[in-house]
Amino acid sequence: MQTLNLPDAALRIRNKGEKQEVFDSVRKKFVALTPEEWVRQHFIHYLADHRNVPRSLIAIEASLRYHRLKKRSDIVVYGKDGAPCLIVECKSPEVMVTQAVFDQVAMYNMALKVPFLAVTNGMVHFACHIDHDNGKIVFLKEIPEYEQMVKR
């Protein structure tokens, strides 16, 4: 797999037949190793190991409803109070981070109303803070530490 613009992560990879699997430390199971999963697993490790997000408060492919459509967000981080505080949309490294990717994560946020959003393809990452009360979006240089994310 491609080297990413994220800190190294000690991922457990195994071969299963002709396919590879990676151990997901959040779901506690091996999953198919696709390019998007490669990015997701590195980003999970980044959140847990470098932004101090407890793995127990990370959800992978969390279900949500937007109007009558069922959607799944790649990563949702929750506060200790159970309220979601960050949505992350992961794409494979070959997928450009475009307005359509931002639109996708913004649509998920219509349901969850989190204060922080991030999009990544493993090579480029964008994060923003959303002030829902004042309708303002501020792009950030990096994802905040967990304790800053959950301050309300």
C-alpha cells in the first residue's frame, strides 16, 4: 500500500487467501484492506495516538439518516456525554478531495450537527470548525486535541 501523509501506524495485516486484511482496533476485527480502509486505519491511529481520542469513543461506518436515506459516515468521534463531535470522511489516496467530498460530509452533518468535520485521502487533509449558532465555518490547520473537540 501507498505511503501516506500521516504518522506511521503499527497496523496488523494478514493474508486471507489472495486478499489482505487489516485489524481494525476500533471494531476489534480484521477487515478487507482496500485503499480507503488503509487511509481510515491510519487516520484512526492518528486520532487515537496523536489527538488523544479514546478508541472507545470512535465509531466506524456509523449509520445515520439524512431525510429518508440511510448513510454511513467513515469515522464519528463522540464526547464522553455521547454527543458526536467530529465526522471524518476518508477517501482512497487516488481520489481527489473536491467540493463533492465536502458536500458529502456536510450532508452527514445535517443529521449529526457536530462542531468539527474532516476529510482526508491520506495525502491531503482538511478540517474545519462549524459554529452552528452563527452559521460560520472556520478551516483549521489540524484536527484539535480531543479535549478541545469536546469543550462546549
